[in-house]
Amino acid sequence: MSSITTNQDPSRWEKIWQSNMAYSFRRNPVAMVSFAIFAIIVLAAVFAPVFAPFDPYDPNQIDIMNSEYPPVWVEGADPQFMFGTDDQGRDLWSTILYGTRLSLLIGLCAVALQAFLGITIGLTAGYVGGRVDNLLMRMADIQLSFSTLMVAIIFLAITQAVFGSQTFNRFAIYFLIAVIGIAEWPQYARTVRATVLAEKKKEYVDSARVLGFGPLRIMFRHILPNSLSPIFVISTVQVANAIISEASLSFLGLGMPPSQPSLGSLISSGFDYIFSGSWWITVIPGVILVVLVLVINLLGDWMRDVLNPKLYKG
Amino acid sequence: MKDMPDTAPLLELRNLEKQFDLDRGFLETIKFKGGKIYREKRAVHAVNNVSLSANRGEALCVVGESGCGKSTVARLVAGLLTPTSGEVHYAGERIDNRSRHDMMPLRKKMQMIFQNPYASLNPRMTIQQALEEPVRFHNPSMNGSEVTDRVVEVMKSVGVDPSWSRRYPHEFSGGQRQRIAIARALTVDPEFVIADEPISALDVSIQAQVLNLMLEAKEERGLTYLFITHDLSVVQHFGTRVVVLYLGTVCEVAETDTLFSNPKHPYTKALLSAVPQLSDAKPDHIRLKGEIPTPINMPKGCPFHSRCSYSDARCLEEQPQPLHQPDGSVVACHAVEENRLDG
Amino acid sequence: MSLLSVRDLSVKFAMRDQTVTALRNISFDLARGERLGIVGESGAGKSITGFALMNLLSRPGYIAGGKILFEDRDITGLEDEAMRDIRGNHMAMIFQDPMVTLNPVLTIGQQMLETLYAHRKLSKAEATQIAILKLREVYIPSPEERLDQYPHELSGGMRQRIIIAMALLLDPKLIIADEPTTALDVTIQADIMELLLELCHSNKVGLILITHDLGVVSQMTERTLVMYAGRIIEAGPTREIINDPQHPYTQGLINALPQQTPPGHRLKQIPGNMPPLTAIPPGCPFAPRCGFAVDHCRTTLPEVVSYGGVEVACHEVNRLHNAPAKEKSA
């Protein structure tokens, strides 16, 4: 308010820098460290082909003779493989980079799908109300009463049986995105609906109705932009959940095939060798997974505190 | 607008009723009391049999205490609620049963200003976006510069600095926001404005600014107002005619001067005497017994009888009808009808 | 000996990039049983004054200077324990919204007895007796039954009466009422005002009434402070201030009321807005909105001077008073 008398508008970047969010970010070391780690992981994953010394998808670069070299700080290591190699002789560092890329991709796409379904359904239920609301929310309740993993296991197991593992492996990534996306939409729908119910009572919505605006315009132009804060918060939690779901499914052999390993399938494939002393194949991707999920959750916690102190973690 | 040949009222409410169901669905209607299970459907009787009319150029004020249904009346007129029964007529045409599409031409003529300037502007839209949106929506043929011109013209007329246009509502004080909200309502060039407690959320010195603005707009644009408020001093200043509501029922309708110099209904008298005055002489505050009953399951008879010191057996049984008085006001009170009030 | 004496009280808020002064050098006295009104618009600092007096300021806000003497005892630096004793036994506060002041999950009786037990050693029967007595004092019908009721079962006016009864439980010497009637309807407001007045008379309780409503102040109080942007700009007997205000802001505030202008005419508005606490101009804080401001109003802070029957913080009060009536109402 103090700037009203001055005529100069601060630039967009200045506004962002001075906003509450940026301020609390600068004051919160946990958020800063989490963000830094998250950014490093994301950058490393996105530019995996640049950073990775080998291409784990290229059979010509894999030599089975190189299998199970330990990381460089352990005796008996080959210096060209920083984190050692896995059972097939792939460079573990490169495989982790590519695997993280897949895990993040699946997580983000699944959450995008969840968000699309959940926001549309939640907005409609909240805004229209009445029977439509009842019907949609009962659907959400039913969906929620099945656990995500149970639905996913059944769905993926059936698909694998129907299409055969050859085809399944080729399209595994899409199946994973679809199943994780569909299983968790009610989280979004419920959050969005609750926010819409609160926003709908505000006078700016009445004002829009008095101006004769149609329901679609009111929903997407007026209510949705004001419901974004909880959507952001829930998105962080959901990305973390989706990454874990994907890892769990892959660990159970229902996810990414060993030829295209995500973090989960990498952990799974290393699990067979853990007792033969090759602990690194499981432990290193495991640590990366835990760190990734942890920083996302920490960022989500921070965001929740900043955007809406009252919101309860769903 | 004295030269208007059209003498029909611009707005007319006929026997308007609005009830809100408290018990929705079958299960909620089942009650248990005194060892018996029975079915009961409760409803809030927010507006009961209200008939009013507002002429062109008038500032019709609706006053009453919280829960008297004055905001519900405003929302019924604005089409935000549908009446349970009764009719709303605007410029001779019935409007309460129209679809959104059929209402469209009217949306340009009828606008609303809300109580809380902190909630009535979309927090994620800049002032410019908020003001341009209704113009574009209602005038799809206008090009960009025409829209901007219209918006700048309205901004200037209500004292909104055009240099504010790229800011967001949270950067402004309550009074400034209410100005912006008024500007938004005026962008479509309405002839009728419903104002639901437009100044009660504002500070005293700012109230005067907004009230002046609304008076100016009335004179310059020939607006007709339906002004909802609980503040009698504002009514006295702003209104041409006053409607006093109690529990969703009309007690008294009168010209402003008449009402303040010669209130007739016992409730109006009590209301007027309760306003804290600046002057040394304390008026004798007429004490009402009890408190406002809830408008659930309305009592028989006069809605005011439980607090009225003039009530008798007839008031308990029979609801008084609004009757015309010699000085032009309309009063619904048995005691007034029977001349039982002294003075 | 005055009951309460405030000397040069300043309150600051430590914001993220600056320290904001919310109250600047507030000084006033309150005699036993006196009723004092604090008027001002939102953001003037009147509620903060109430909180500071009760030592209830919470974290970014703190008392930056000055003294609050309650019966000649400085209570600004008191330990929590000692302050709680004063708060319960000697001072009480009534808040604006009766809907949120009472705890919705406890009965009226539980809440009243809890307060009594916290400060007095009483048996249950004795405590109940006191609670009923106080409820009767605020004209609550059938007080015995009310004790077992929950707040939601009572109307707004009834709740505010109960809050007043709770404030009176420990026979305080001072009640600070922050907008006690703003959330109520006019007919109920009139009742509550009458009740408060009567209680102050019969119990010899001092009252600090914080409000924005000049009508309420006029009917309730003997003396009035007018606040603007964290300062007291005018102080004196209520009648003097209402009938013959000296500060241009007080004049503007009174003249802006719709009652002061014939119906249908333009109201005499004060231009502009009160400056936010983060951007209080140097000099007189009212200067940018003042029709009488001259150069030194914009540069130097006016001292408080006695003028007529009141204390006023305005450089130009002499000129103002001798100005022709026409200019005065401009």
C-alpha cells in the first residue's frame, strides 16, 4: 500500500523478489537447501545425456565383463565407473541419471493427469453443487477406498497378462502414468472442491454473476486462479507420492523393465545382489530416491506454511 | 428524470417470498423429541410477502437489523437467488423466471455494489482487467481502444486514478477498492444499481467520500438505487423513500422526511430512538423487550408482537396488512390501524 | 491518585524490512470510575492502545518506550505471573465480536468458573453463586439455566452481556472495551450501552471505550481521545470535543457524518486516506489531507497545546479558531 503514492511500477522481477513467498524463502534455510538439491537433481536428470559418461540404453556401450565393479572409493574399483557398475555391466552413475529422469517424468506426468482430472471434477462439483456434486464426490470416495497400489497392481498385472510382457515393456511408461494418474485424482478433486466452496461465497463471484458472466468463465477465469495455492501445495506432495508409487510398482516388477530402468527398477534389480556384497546397486539409487522425495516434501511443507497456514495436509 | 413520460415503477416486487430449507434430504427431516420420532421440515423464512416498488430516479432505502432479510431482497432483485414465490418486475417485465441468457440484456441495465470491498474484487485480476472484462463481455464489437477509452472515462468519473490500472486490489485501501468496485459496476452504463451495505465496511471519513460519489453518479447518470443499509443516518441523507423490514416483513414504507419526522410503526420508533446521537440531549431510548426471534418457523400474527409493548390478542393471532396512511406512508400495524398508539 | 496513568507510551512492530511505529508518545490519565473514549478510524492505533494497556501485544509488536502506571505501579515490565494477576483482578477486556470471544465447546458456566478458579480460592458452590450474581447484574433472565448452555444457544446480544458479566467476575477497577457494540444491531447496541453505563456507575469501574462511532462516544464517555496515525491529536472533555472540536481532523470527522449535512447534499468529506503506518509523512501526519496545512505543518511535528478546554496537537489551532466560519467548514 505504501507504494500507491509513487508512480513508478516495480518490474515483474522486483515484485516477485519482494513478494512474501520470496521473502520467506530467503529466510528459510531448509527451503533453500531443499530447493538447491531438487534443482541439482532435476538439472542432472534433464541433461542426463550430457552429464552421463555412458548411454545405458546403448547395448554397444555395455560390457557384461564390467559387471559389479564397486564405487571408486571401495577397493577393486575401476576408475572409469564412479559409482561402480550394476549386474549387467552398466555404469551405475549413468543409469541413475537416466533412471531419475524416467522417475521424474512419470511422477510429473502422472500428477499432471491427476491435476487435470481432479481440478475439472472438483471445480464442477464445487461450482454446480447439488446432485452433480453428490455424484462426483461419491465417485471420489469409492476411488479413494481402494488403495492406489492395489488398483495399480491389479491393473498392471492384467495389462501385462493381456498384452504380453514384450508390448507391456514398450508402453510401460504410459501405463504407469495412466494408472497413477487415475488412481489419485480424488486428492485434487476434494481439495479443489473445498476451495471452490469457500471462494464461491465471496462477493466477487456474485459480482461476476450480476454482470451476466457464464459458469465456465466464472469457474476458470475467476474461481480457479484464486484456488491455486492449495493446488500448488497438494501438487508437491502428489509428485513425491507418484514417484514413490512408481518406484514401488517397478520394485514389484510391474513397472519399468530392466532394460529401461527407473530408480525403482534399479533398486529392485540390485536387490538380488545385495547379499553377494554388491550393495551399491541398491543403496545408491535408494539414497537418491529418498533424498529426492524428502526434498520435494520439505519444499511442499514450506510452501504450505507460506501459502496457507490453515490448510491441513490432505 | 422528471420529464420521463413513463410513470410505471422501474422495479416492482409483488408478494415476494424466499425460504431457505434447513433440512435438505429425507434423513435430515427426521427428528426425535420426547420419545417420538416425527418428520419436520424447517425453513428460514427470510423474506415474507414483500411488495415494493421503486420509481425511476429514486433512491429506495431498505433498512432493518441483521437477519431481517434486507440482503436477501437485494439478491432476489439481482437474480442471484430465485424467489420461492412472488414476482420481480423490471420496467414492466417479469424477470425472476428468466434464464441467464434471457437476462443478458438486463445485466447491462442493472448492477450491484457489494458490502465488502475486500471480497468483491477478484484478487488475481489487475484493476484494468477487472474493469475491462465487463465492457468486453457486453460489447463484443468494441475494439481495444474503444474499451480502454470507456474504462478510462469511467475511472475518471469516479475518481480512480488511471495510473492504478496495473495494480492488484490488495494494494488499495478499503475506500479505494469500493471506488473501483463502483467503477466496475458503472462500466456497463447501468440505469439501476443495487447497493448492499456499500459503506458499512468503511471508515467514517471514507464513508462520506463513497456516499458523495454515489450521489454524484445518481445525478450525472440518472441512476435509480435500491440501497440496503442498517444505518439510519445514511438513509436520512441518501434515501428518497424508506422501507423498514423486520423479520422479512415490511413494517413501514414512507417518504424519508415523513419517516424521520413522524415514524408510526412501534418498531420504526424504537429503531430511530436507538441511534446514538451526537447531541447532548439524550433521546428517550425506547427499550424493546427480548431479542429478534429467529426467522425459522415464523410465529403467527404480527412478527413484531414478541417485542412490542402495544401488542394485544389480535396481534398474536392476525398478521397486520399494510395500510395507507393520510400522509402517504404505508404501515402494517394493528395498533396504528386501531389508533391505540398515543402521540 | 489516578487509576491509570500512561506516559509517553510507544509501540513498535518489527516488520521484515523495517520497524513500524504504531503508537507514538501516547499520554493520558484515567481517574477512578472515569469513562474515557478513544476514537479513531481503522489503523489509527486505538485497538493497539487497548492491547498495550493489557500487555497483550503479541510478537512482532512490543512496547518500545514509556510507562503504564496502574495505581502508581509500573506495569510495563511486569513478569507474566504478576501481569496475569493484574489482568484478572484489576483490569478486564471486552472484545468486539461476541461470536468468537466465547469458547464454543465449553458451557457458559464452565467458562465463568474457570476464570474464578484461576484467580480465587473458591468452592464450587461459592463460585457458582458469584457467577449467577454477575449474570443477574447484566439482566440475563434465568441465569441458573444459562450456566449449562453453550454459546451457540444464545443470541448475539445475550452473548455480549455474558462477556460483560465475565469481565465483571473479579470486580475489576478498569474495563477496556474494544468496539463492544459494533457487531450488534442498533436496538441491541442501545441496550448494551445503557448496561455498561449503569455498571460503571454502580460499581465505580473505570471504562476505556475504544470505538470509531462518535455517537457512541458522545453518549458513553466523559473524556475523549482522538487518535490519528498512531498519535493522540486531540484530548479533552467529550462534550467540548463534540461541540467545538479544535483539530481539523476531528472537525472533519464530525462534519463528515450524514447528520451534519441537509439530506441530498454533498457530505463534507475529508479527502484522501489515512497514511499507512509504514509511510507516515514527516511533520503533522494529517497535513496531506488538511485544508489548513501550511509549510511547517509538513515538516515539523506539532506539539500538544492547550486550547479552550482541550489539548490539541496542531500548529495552526489559533488561526483555525479565528478563521471565518466559511473557511472552517470547507
